[in-house]
Amino acid sequence: MMESAGDTGVNISRRSALGCCVATLATHGIRSAQLPECLVDTHLHCFAGPSDPRFPYHEDAPYRPLDAATPQHLISCMDAAGVDHAIVVHPEPYQDDHRYLEYCLQHGRGRLKGTCLFFADDPTATQRLQQLSERADLVAARIHAYAPGRLPPFGTPELRQYWRTAGESGLAIQLHFEPRYSSAFEPLIREFPDFPVLIDHLGRPFQGTADEHATVIRWGKLPNTIIKLSSIPSPLKYPHRDPAPTIRRLCDSYGPSRMMYGGGFNAAADGDSYRAAFERGCSYLDHWSADEQAQVLGENARRLFRFGEI
């Protein structure tokens, strides 16, 4: 039986249904935005920090945050900022050890769901993914492609099987990549049109050429793709480019029903800075109506990830 994900623009079977601060705004010349009632953060990381021996960083961790960003702090920030739900994206310092993610979800009081990270070239990856999805409230399986030596096995049966297993386990595919690797994902996006594909961080537009990122913009024509308005580049930082024109092109390509907001939580966040991050994101959507902005800032994620359902 097919179920519609509301007006997210993606028809999904039950099997594959899923589940800056105020000063910065002023510095960037961005006006404060009126936020909708339902707010969902679809992209944040939690870290236990090096002082908690229960959750050590992996020996292959590409970075090791020194400050803890705990689920307790997250819930406090969400309460203060008026954020209803959030997705904890399992971060690379833990590699494929998901103990801290499970800890975070257990402390989320039903307001948090998560994404996992396994590696398709690991012979145990698909089995472990299935096992984790059965005991933890997951919405997506993340795949990274952004550095030589840390790429998925493009074009192999292993990656195809991993993609298929994730989708058949009820998870979306979540892609984090530099634009130069985007075309390598397209055959699988097209082969499995019933599996939603979440594209992190606007497709990292300033970490590649305009021609490379054009592939991501073109994916807006594929009905199973969803773009994340997350990790919005600051024009004050390298390469010092205004993200507004790129965001507008992505808005035009994907539309309000296939865009989701993420970002604003970290170890230093508080309620004011967290809400200000949503306001900054909303400020790039002022060409859309209040109802369309509400889809991006919460309603799309609430429906697709099935928050509030029993």
C-alpha cells in the first residue's frame, strides 16, 4: 500500500517512509524573520567529548571535538528556541560506532531521531545497518564522498546493496559530498526512485565548480530528492561569496515541498542563538509565502520523518 508523505512531493511506501546567533544576523545584514509554529532541525551533531570514557572517538576519526554537545544541552536549547523535533546526524569522529547516537536518542524523550553511518565496503555493513535500524529510531543512512581515501565504492555491487538495504529498512539515503562526486551517485538515485535521497548542506556549492554543482541543481527534477538548507556559507568566510543566488536557484529547482532546514546547534549554542539560526535560514526564503516557508522549516520534516505518530 502506498502512502503519501503529505505534500512533500515524494510518494513513499510504508517500507521506505521515514521516519549564528543574533549578532551574526546583524553582521550579515539579514533581517529577523517571523518563524512558523512547527520547527524541526534536520541536521545537528552531538559529541560526548574526550572526558567521557564511555564514548571514545574512533581511532580513524578525522577530527576530535574537545567540547561536549550533549542531548541534554540540545533539549534545553530546543525548549528555549521553540524547536519541536531534531535529527541527530551521527558524526564521523565515531565512525561506525553508534553507541553515543543510541544514548542521545534514548535521552531525546521522543523528540529526537537519528541517522547512521556505515561503510559499504565493510562486509558487515548491511547486517549491522539492519540491526541498528530495528533497535534505534533512525530516519536515514549517511554516505560521505568528500575526500580521496574516504570515498564510497562507487559503481560496485556493495554500494548498490547497501543503498538498497537502507531503503528497504525504511531509511532515506543521506548524501554528504563535494560536488565533483555528485554524478557518481546519480545512477543509484535514478535506479531506486522510491527511496528518498537527502542532500546535505545545499550540495556544498562552494566546494566545487559551478558546473559540478549544476548536477545538484538539476537533481531537483528527480522527485525522490530533497535538498537541505543547512551549513549555509557565510560571505565573511572563504571563499567570501554570497550564498543567496545559489540558494535561490536551488529553491527554484526543488520547490518548498522538497527542501528542509538544518543547523544552529553546537556546544556553545543557547536558545537565542539556536532560534537566530532558524531566522537566518528563513531570511533566504522571503520570496516564498509563509505557508511555503513553514514547509521548509518544519512541516516537510515532521511528515517525512513521522514525528508525532504512534
